[in-house]
Amino acid sequence: MAIDSPALPFPKRFKLYLDERFPLATHLVVVIAFFFSSYFLAERLLRPGESLFGIPVIAGSVTVLFSLFFLRVLDEFKDYEKDLVGHPDRIVSRGIMPLSELKVVGIVVVGAMLALNALVGLHAVAACLVVIGFALLMYKEFFIGEWLSKHLVIYAVTHQLITPLICLYVYTLVAFPTAGGWNALFWLQLAMGAGTGLGWEISRKIRFPEEEHDQVDTYSKNVGYEAASALAFTILMAGAMCALALALMLRFPPYVFGLFVLGLTLTDIGFVRFWRKPTAKGARKLGDWAAVMMLTSYLTVTLGALAGQAVRLGF
């Protein structure tokens, strides 16, 4: 039976697509750490001493997961022609998951996001619409796609702005019910999300010269793997230091600092090994090491902000 056709039932083909392009186990870990770092920090800043666990948490965390998936679906449309040449073995390129079906899936996901946020309130719907709107601007490459394609770092920066925007969405879930205003310390959370996200994005697109492909854009192709890895590490560490600054300013407990140092040490070792002995395999692993630091930063803020907070159910 030929697998390069939509002959398989939709659920099986959709699972194949998720396994390849949006593995749920990995994304659930990232979403949980990402969402709760922003949520519990906002609670710590606006409702010190107590954290509410209710419908906003469920709706918000699912919205973050669906937002990331929606971005993935939009990328399939945006990069389809390139992927046919650069990644002909992928599920979408082989026709197993046609774009026509992904379009329907994307519409359903957006509808589900809006419905979930309607359960929270108009403020959540409005914030969700901002995220969706920015995602659509990213899909259209801000209507300057040709120019951005020649400036890959600027391209990455503009597209990483979605990360602090989602952080602001989460902040809104807490700020409106508590009638809280803006707490300046949350700027560090936005910078942490943007910095670690951009550092990871650059790290995962670094390759050795023999592994470069004409139809696949990488930062190493533009500036070389040495400069690209140094840039990725610098931005990654800048974002991580924002998490450390929050830990110091809010006096997180000692075990949180231990977690941060562990993640920092592992990431440093990974990058330093690559710099001392560059290999094609080592270049491919840089994205994994960056992910360790990104996840560690989220967990540092999550656990630190939650320390000392009484969690109350509120359904």
C-alpha cells in the first residue's frame, strides 16, 4: 500500500504529521514550562501569597499549545514550495497530509482558541486575537518577505516577537481578574522568552558546510557556523540572565538557583565542546543544548515564582 497518498484514514495521517512536525510529548513539556513561568510570575507579582488554578489556567495553557501548532500549520503553507525541494520526504511534501486538510485543521484550532478564551472573558478573547493576528502577519512575512529573506537575523527577530506577545497574553489572564496594572519586573520575563527563544531558533539552524542545502535557509550559510554559534550562544545567555535576574530580585529559594546552574553548565559544556572540536553532528546538537537552557530558564521562573504561593482551586 502506497503511503505517499491520502489513502490512510485521517486520524492516522494526522498522527503521522504530529509525530514528524509537532511531537506532542516534546511540545507539552515546553508549553507547560512556558505557560506556567509567565502565569505564576504574574500571580506572584499581582497576587502575592496566592495563586489561582482555574479555568484561565486550562484555557490559557491549551491556547498556548494551539498557538504553537497554528504557527506550525502556517509555516507549512509558507514554506511548501521550498520543502518540496529541500525536504521531499516530509509528510506534507509527500501528500500524506494535504494542505487542504491542514487548512481545515487550522481553522478548527483558531475556533477552539477563541471558544476557550470566551469562557475566560472578553479580555482573554482580545488578547488571543492579537496573538492570532500577529501569527497571520508572520505568515505574510509582514508584507516584506523578499527583503527579510536577505536579512535572516532580522527575519528571526521579527518572528520571535510572538514569544513575548504570548507571554503578554498569559499576563492578561491574571491582570484583568485582579485589576492589576503593569509590573515592570515582567519586562524581564518578556526578554527571557524572546532571548532564549531566539537563541534556540538560531542554534537549531546551524549546519556544517557539507550539510547545507540550497533550499534550506540556515544562519551558518549566511555567516559561517563559528559566527552563528557564537551569536546564538550570546543571545541565549542574555535571555537566561533575565531569568537569573528575576530569581535574584524576587529572592527565589536556593534549589531554584541549583537548577539554573545545572542547566547553564550543561549548555556551556555542549557549546564549548563544539567550539573545541567542530563536527557536523555537533552542529546539529546545538539546538538541543539551547533547548536545555531555554527550558531551564522557564522552569527556574516557574518554580521560583510558585515558591511561597498558596495554590487555590477556582472553578
